Amino acid sequence: MGAILDVVEMLKEPAGMAIAVVVIAAGYFFVKWVFAEHNEDD
């Protein structure tokens, strides 16, 4: 629970918002990459 409160406090600052956007974008592209169809040439 304390970690969640720390994140909420961080999001109140402009730098915290920027970090949150970067983390969310990285997570989005990682999930998109994982679930993409990979063409394997075996």
C-alpha cells in the first residue's frame, strides 16, 4: 500500500508525470511486441 501512495505522490510532480508516460508507453509497446505475430523462417 505504501508503494501505491509513493507513486501517487510522484505523479503530482511534472517529472513524475513524464516518467509515468514513458513507463506506460514502454509497457504498451512491450505487450504489443509480445503479442505480435512473428514470422519464423525455419
